[in-house]
Amino acid sequence: MTTLRSGQVTMEAMAKKKAARKVRVRFRHNRQARRRDDDWTRRYNADEPALDDTARTESVRAKGDLSRKRTIIVDGDDLPAVDEAAWQSGIVVKVHGLICYVHTPEGAAWECTIRRVLRTMLIESRSPVSVGDKIWFSDQSETHDGANIGVIERVAPRTSNLSRRDRRKREHTIVANADQLLAVVSIAEPRLRPHLVDRYIVSALKGNLRPILCFNKIDLLQDELTADQEELPGHALAVHEVIEEFRLLGYPCLCTSATRAIGIEELRDTLAGHRTVLSGQSGVGKSSLLNAVQPDLQLRTQDVSSETQKGRHTTTLAELLPLDVGGYVVDTPGIRSFDLWSVEPGELEAHFVEFLPFIPQCRFKDCLHQGSEGCAVEAAVENGHISERRYFSYLKMLSDV
């Protein structure tokens, strides 16, 4: 057994060594500009005789892109290849600016920064390290008077992520490695937006998360209460019809009220044993629901504005919170819009479950279901097999991706 183990370790080491390769990585932009340390032009225009006495030397320096990159060794995951045995592992529970708050398996709390080369390699993403990431960090406590300070050296590949597109058209990863998304919406105050729910569902499926819909403030439900129809102006749809529509599509739907303690037990059972990210507009009641599930969390809450019917931000940072029933939740800051990230036009149809039976019947394989001849999906909409609201929601998303 000892020989086998030794041989196994040797083979693994050889495999890692074989996978290692050299890549060129850009320096940060502020390293590219060469500081000018002379003033030849001004002195020439002043006709200073000292120019003749200047030592005539020649220096050779690299030009172009070659001088703006450095060579590092990466492994098969395109991450810096260094000795993991010298590091500690942990989970990122909160990110505030350049500081990542990390908890180790033993429960110790660390404050970590990100190694410059790792940040440079992941610079295309707004969030190279996000809440929920499993990371390895080096211990820097000796240089900080024994305080738990570290430097993140490596980020494990993500099993899932909830991302959206930011204003600079970059990926903003909200949470990594969760297994389900609880999309919290209110039926009123602020008004229910079905199209936003559709976007949550697509983002969850794209990021390998199970979508769960939570319709909060159900105590405000009335028969005449209608949803906000962004994609179908002038078409009033009752809130209870919207909820039933999502139920018939097979998505788990919870109806809750934090103030009346409605549906809290069912919500607690849904969260137990899972790593769940809560997402929704400001003011829909995410923090209030979590306080009802576990009062000792004591998350800040605030009322919705009576004038604008919009919520005020109370959660400013995403944070991984442990639950007494097992599992974790991530309470995220409220958002006004949710722009899809990395969803191609041709794959959007796959995230509308009711489209799937009709897609193979379309005349053209690359049909995008927007005015194409022989489109089976459009025919299904006309025949009432697909919701007109959902179809127009699809078209609105298609125009944005």
C-alpha cells in the first residue's frame, strides 16, 4: 500500500508538472507609462551650452507590447502554479473594496488581499474574487504583528455563479458556488415585475443554479392587484395569474409575508442544507424574510418610500451567512435591473422551458423565433400553448443580449 501511495503521488506530481506551461501576462496599466526624467526639448530651445557636455550614452530597452508583459508559469486551470502545501484554504464570506473576508474550515476569520498577478489575470472580470469562492491564501501574519492577514494566491474553479452585466459591459459575479437562487419579489410596494422574474430564472439556469421564486408581502394580495407589464404595455395581468403561470411552468413558488409570518416555515425548509443566494429589488423584503427565518441575524431593514414605491438600500454588501437549520444564505444588495451576462441569442430559447417541445418543429435550425417563416414557437403562441407575456418577455431579452 505504501509503494502504491508513493507511486500515486509521484504520478500526480508528474501530471501537474506536465500540465504546467508558460504564459505572458500584462502588467497593470500604470506600469506601462515610462516616466520622463529629462527635459531635452526645453533646454534645446533655450540654447543651453550644457547640452554639448552631456554624456553620450546609449541604452537599449524593449519596445511595444513585449515590454508590457511578463512570463509566469500556470497549471492546467490557467492559474499560477505554486506550492499549495504552504497555503491555507478558506471561503470568502464578504468582499469590501480590496479586502476579502475569509473563514477557514476551523472557523478562523482572516482579512486577505489578492495577489497582484492573480488580479491581473482575472482583470476582465469586475469580481475576480466573489462571495462564496473557495480560495487558498498565504499567511502574512508575521509582518502584521500576528494579525490574521493573508494574500489570496489561488481561486478554485467555480461550480456555479450568479452574474450580471454591469454598466461597463463587464461581468459582475454576485455570488459563486451557490446551489440555488431565491428570487424574492413583492406583489406590491414595490409592484411585481414578471419580466424581472424571467431574467432571474434565465440567469440562474445559465449559472447552474436552481431557481426558486418567492412572492413576498402576500398579505397585500387583492383580486384587482395587477403586475407591471413592461413587455406588454396596456395588458393588465392579475398578480395571482402571474404566480399561477410560473407554478404551471414547474418553478417552485413560495408565498410569504415577513410581517404576518406567512410561509416562513416552508421558506426555512427550502433553505435548510443549501447554499442559497437571495436576489431582488430594494424593498422587496429579503432582509426581513431572513430575520423571520433566523431572528439572531438582525439584518437592517427599511420601509419602502410612499412616494416612489421604491425600496431603499439597506444591504450594501453581499455576505455569506450560516443558518441554524444548516446551510448558508447570501443576502445581496437590492438592484433596479438585471442585465444578462454571457447569454448568446441562440441559447436563450433553451432557458424558456415551454419553448422546448416546439423548437425542433421550427423550419430553420437557427430560428430565433421572431418573425421567422415556419416558426413553431410563434405558432404555439398564437394557439395559446405558450403564454403571450412570456413570449414577449423572451423577445425583450433577445434584444438585450
